[in-house]
Amino acid sequence: MFHSKSIEERIAERQAGRGPLKEGEHFEHGPAKFLFIFIIGFVVVGHIAGLLFLMALGLH
């Protein structure tokens, strides 16, 4: 019916309009960086809490 560009063409146009990535910057999007750090922190804290819980059960 209506001719629209494919998703690949739209992504290519969007990336062509952006400048090159700066060295050392892996996250251009601030909320993505925050979410990544939050999830990693949550997993680490969860593992430590689980280990402490299991250790407390083992002492009795």
C-alpha cells in the first residue's frame, strides 16, 4: 500500500547522521548506563545476601 523504508535502511540513516564514538565511552545514553550499573549492583548484593543467609542457616 504505502512504500516505507525497511528497518535496516532507517537504522543505516540514523547511524550515518551520528558522529563516531569517542574513545572510552561505551554508553552514550545516560539511563542505559544507570540501569546497567543498577542491575550489576543488584546481582552482587543479592549474591552476598544469599551467601550470608546460607551461612547463617549452616551455623545452627
